[in-house]
Amino acid sequence: MSLLRRVKHATWKLPEMPKLSGVSHKRAIKAFEKSGFRVVRQGKHITMTNGERILTIPRANPINTFTMAGIVKDAGLTIEEFKKQI
């Protein structure tokens, strides 16, 4: 019974939602170009590189918030740095 009480009163904290909603693939490409990346291939996805890192950006409008946050992290940028480029 005590285990049930603990679970009943447990507080679950969900991860914070990255604040990058509503970013289109075109805006993302322009922002990454300002950060030193260049487009190397286009198809269903856009591949960009800065010579050291490779990014794959889906052609979606808007790009899913969590997907965009992962791409920004892969680029070696913080969300704040990326937002300044938009």
C-alpha cells in the first residue's frame, strides 16, 4: 500500500519543449547558411555541411519542434544562437 501511495503522489516532470516552433525548412537553411553551412545536396531532404559537420534538414513546413532542436544541436549551436540567425 505504501508503494501505491508513493506512485500516486510522484511528480513527473516532462522535458522542456524547445522553443523553435513554426520554423520552415527555407528559414532554417538561411539561418544555417549565416552560421557557415552550405547546401551540398537536395532531394526529399536537404544536406548541408560546414566542412566539419553534416546536417540533414527535412523539407517540411513547419519542421517538427523536436526535430529542429536536434538539428540545431547537431550543428553545434544553441537554440538562442540559432534564433539570432533566423
